[in-house]
Amino acid sequence: MHNISVFGTSSDAGKSTLTWIIGRILQDAGYSVAPFKAQNVSNNAHVANDGSEIAVAQHFQAKALGVPTSWHNNPVLLKSGRGSSASMIVGGKTAGEKDVRAYYRDLDRLKPIVKEGFGYLNDRYDCVIAEGAGSPVELNLMDKDLSNIFIATEFKTKIILVADIEKGGVFASVYGVYHLLPESLRSNVIGVIVNKFRGDMRLFDEGVEIIERKFGIPVLGVLPYRPFNLGFEDSQSLLNYTQDCSKATRHVAVIAYPTMSNYTDFEPLLADENTCVKFVQENIDLSAFECVILPGSKRVMEDLEWLKQTGLFAQIKQLYQSGQTHIIGICGGYEMLFETLIDQACIESDTSCSVEGLGFIDDTILFQPEKIVRKEGDRYEIHHGTSTKYPLEYKTEKLYGTFAHGIFVDENFKAYEKAHINTFYETMKAHLDTERIISSVL
């Protein structure tokens, strides 16, 4: 059986979601499937079953497919670093920071671990579905691309293109990507899925004919636009989410600082019709909210400074002193609640430094070189900061802080998540040529 690469004809075409949907189609046909992405760029990470750190997108894909996770699902993860550098997670473990130019220059050193991850899954599953990254034909980057051309060439995968019709220019994007692919890969393209179509889908019947007859590319399906609202891979997809707050009895403000991370913490709140969530990116009046949440942060020191510069730092201190608002801090947000944050080892700072926190918790946060990565049930931790007095959490009547992510997950949300995944899958499956997909990879 052939493995599959899922290439987008643009960024945000829907590759992450289509990866697990195609996987479910193959599972329904009786085959075992694993998701894979050679390199992901995201501050949103999760702890895998083997205790490693991987991108939340691959973790969610595995959850949707009901398969265990390990670093092999995502061998390379890049997070926000200082300046033009990136924080590297290689093989599920922190590998320090590297300037972007140096990263590309040393790319060949990463290829063996990418091949090891793919090979591990290939030995254990009938089909590995490899999600691409951005567009596969960025001509100035094709020789530096681990997730698209390298995987498709190295493992001779069949290729499914995903095109986002909502962006416009769908014909040009499909035609252009197909013809810019290396000639050796074009014959491996089994078809294109046109994603995010709004309105009467019969209006695109002629479009399907054009792509198939004039371009010679089979159309595997035209999918209706349906917000999925689970497994948020980046902050933009989260911030674009619109809630129906008409029935809400609770109003929650989440401070969306520049390097906010682990946005999936808030999926249970977004799924609760009694809760209205506002993602705050500027110094608005927070007094109307029953609860203010400081979420995870990839660059705690920078985001804390942003809080001070915007005026939100002073406002949150006033809310705490008034005693009228519940305040929750998660991971990086928890660290901000302490009196002082010290980075002697330059984990987040260019030089050793000590900065003032909100002062709600009577202890100091010390950033340690060794990252704490652990998982227990639905909760997991990924952090460098440590507290001697309150190593996991701190709680009073109006204040709660914890290093753990996943604190809002309960049985109701897990039931909602499972039902929502199944309903979404059945809706999309009905618009896909499942027989052609299956036959093309056998």
C-alpha cells in the first residue's frame, strides 16, 4: 500500500483536517493509519504518549484516528525564539535555539531523524499520511523543505492536493502547484480536493469539469465550508472563531499576548454554550468579565513586558485587589502571577535577568535549562519555569494558577469532542470520492 502526502495549494488550505479525514476513510476500509508531519512551526504543543513534545495538530490527528502518539508523528517542531531564532524540538526533545538561516544551512542534519520517524510509522501501519507545510512549490525554499518535496520524493508517496476555494484563485493555485511540482512527482498526484466552498455546491460543477478536462487532474471532492473549531493549530484560527453568546451566562476574557501558546486549552470553553470567551489583544476594560485568564506563553518574559506596556498588567492588578474577578493563570500565565521571575540561565533572555511579576503569589519563578515535559490523564505540562513553594498549582477563592494544561477538559467536553469529530467526518466523507482515494493508494 502506498503512503500519502497531503499538499496544500496555499497555506491554511485545510491540510491538517483533511489528513485525519483521509485517514478515517482508510480505517473504514480496514487499513491501519498514522498521521505524520516532518516539520511543524507552532507554539501549540502537546505531550505525546511516550512523554515527548509534538505539535498539537499531529496529536489531534492521532486522537481523531484513535492511535497512540510519539515523537515519530512530528520529528521536528519549531517554536518562537529570541529575535530571528527558533526554539527547536527534535525527536520530541528540546534542542536549543538556532537562527533561521543557520537552521536552513544545517537542514541535512535533520533529515536522518525525519526519515527515522517516518520509517518507524511505516513499519507499523499500512499507511502513513504525511501532512505537508504551506505550499510545496515555494521555489526559493524547495531544496530546504522537509515536509513536502523531501518526503514525497524519499518515500514515493501518492499525493493529494488540497485547494482553498474561499481564498479565490482556485484554478490558478491548482494548475500552478501541479505544474511547478518536480516532473517526477506529478505522476504521483492522485487528485485534488477543493475545500471550504460556501453556498450551492452545484455552482462549481463546471469548475470540476475544467480542472478534470483542461488540467487533467481528478477532483476527489468539493467540500462545504464548515467551521471545525477543534485542534486549533495556530492563534489565527482560534482568534477567527466566532461564538454564539446569546445563551451565555459566563463571560471570560483570555489575554491573547503575542506568543500565546496552547490555545487548545480553551476549546472546552468555546464548546460550552453557557460561556462566552473574548480573546483580548489590547487594553480594553476587563471589569465586565467574571473571569480573566492568563494563558500559556512561549516567551513569558516578552509577553509579561507586553502586559506592562499595554496597561493590562496594571488593570489586572487592580482587578485582583478589588476581589471581584476570578483570575486564572495557566503555565506561562501562572508564572506571571508570582512576585519575581528570574532567568539566570538565559532560557528566554539574551542576558541574565530578573523581572517583576504580578505579585499575587509569594514565591519566585526560576527558569531551568531542563524543560519539564510530562503527562497525566488529560493534563500535561511543558515548561522551563519552576516554583519551590508551589511546584504544580496555587489556589485561593479568587485566584488559581497551575503549570498544567487541559484543566477545563471534563467528561462532557470529551463526549462533545467525540461526537463533533464523528459528525464532521461523516459530513465531509459524503462529499469525497472515497472509492477513488482508496483504489489510488492500493
